[in-house]
Amino acid sequence: MSTNQPPSVKQPEERKKVTIQLIQAMKNRCEPISMLTAYDYPTALVMDQVGMDIILVGDSLGMVVLGYESTLPVTMDEMIHHCKAVARGAKTALLVGDMPFMSYQTDTAEAVRNAGRFLQEGGMNAVKLEGGGEREETIRAIIRAGIPVMGHLGLTPQSVHKLGGYRPQGRDAEAAYRLLEDAQILQDAGCFSLVLESIPGKLARLVSDRLDIPTLGIGAGAGCDGQVLVTHDLLGIFERFTPRFVKRYASLAAEMRRAFDEFKQDVREGAFPAAEHTVEMSDDEWQCLEERLDLESSDFVISDRMTR
Ligand code: KIV
């Protein structure tokens, strides 16, 4: 094993594929669950190497990778494209594909078909969708088709316009009570886990204690069964805004700027490429080429060509 690998890195043969049953067993054993978002092959590969429990191909893709203002424009085809790349990289993490806006809200049959695409084409193991009781029938239908579903309550970004912005949810007793009810409905409908986004820590702990299924918190305090962050926030790649609940583990945008700037300077000053970055021909081959060029420039060669 190379020295720059953290101690948690295990060889692939030491790790078992993470299943929804294993995620449930982790909750039962009070073992914290880690989930991060990924949208491409190399990131998924590295996450798998450190033994990430769950990789979510989130529709946050739209904002942190594709540059949209919100997650609303993200399409099924865009999600599937990125799911495929992640599935090529990650072989042991549980892979969850995020159903984009309008892929499950209008029609149950269409929702089941779209959920199916995440498994059949995207190589995912489960799907995630946003919403509470209003999604019950859709969730039941998707699960009846054999597709595990992760729920998502609290700040649900696909409802940003209904919620009036990206603001914490469940802060008054009435809203908190409704969220508890929704959480119970999602569990009863068969969800295998639940994301709780941007809700008070006390409420998230209560939901987590009441439910049998694991909760994954993002901006929901330490009382959840696991934690999830958007990887581009954690790595400091996405600088447009950083939610208060994010912990930055790196400043990669700054590091990228430094590297790109250094490359630009090197090119300008002729410092790149150097000899070690350049392929050369053997002296013999070079001599042959020179001889041939000499011959071709003679009259003989020119007249020879004209007769062909
Ligand atoms: O799209 C996403 O990345 C998400 C996480 C914030 C849970 O839904």
C-alpha cells in the first residue's frame, strides 16, 4: 500500500458490497453511516477506496457540476449519464441515484419507469426522491417494482420556490409535527432510509430515535444515524455559496487556481514541456527521415511523382 493512503483504505478484496440490509444493520449497531455525493468516475473510485458506505449521485449535480442556478433544470438523461460514470468507479459502496424534478411528480407509472432507468441504465442500487405523505403512493409503486427508495424531508431543494428559498425547515411545533408524521409515512411506505436536510438538531434526533430505518443528516445536527455532504462543498470546489452546515475539508478551488496559473506561466516562459515530457526519435530514424526528405527535394523524385 502506498504511503499517501489514509489508514481506512482497504484492499478491494477486503471489502464487501454495501447493501440496504447492511445499512440497516449499521443503524441497529449504532454504527454511524457516511454518505457523500459523486458525479464522476475518478471521485467514485477514490470514495470506494476509502470505504464510503453510500455514494449519492445527487441532483446537486445541476448546481455544483453543470452550473445551473438550482437543481430544477436537471434531466433524467443528465442524471443517468453521471450515474453510469460513478457506477464504473465504485464497486462496493451502496449507489443511490437522485430522481430529478418532474421525473416522479406527475405520474406513478412514469415514476416507476424512471426509477427503473437508474438501476437498469445507470448502474445504481437504489433511488432517492424528495417529499413526504404526498409521495406515498409513488414510493410504494417504485418499491413494488423491486427498487429500494431513500426518502428526503426538511429542506427539499426541488421545492425551493414553494419553500421561499433555501431555508431551514421544521422550526415551529406545527411544522416539526408534520415532519414527524411524514417520516413515519415514508418508513411505513417502505423507504430503507431517510435524508433529513436543514432541520433543527433536536428534531432530527427525535425522528432518528423514533424511526427504525436509518436517517442521514445534512445540516440536521449530530443526532442522525449518518451524515451526508455535497462533495464539492466539502472539497471547497464550489465557491458560489457554502451553506453554514458544511465543514470544508480541503480548498481545492484555490489549489486548482494555483496549478492552472503555474501551467500558464510555464507555457509562457517555455518551461513546459521539458525534455522528460517529450518523446524523441532515435538518431538512426531521424537520419533516414532526413535522407528521404533530401531525395524528395531532388528533380528525380518530382518527375517520378508526376508520372504516377
Ligand atoms: O442532491 C443532493 O446532493 C442531495 C443531498 C444534499 C442529500 O440531495
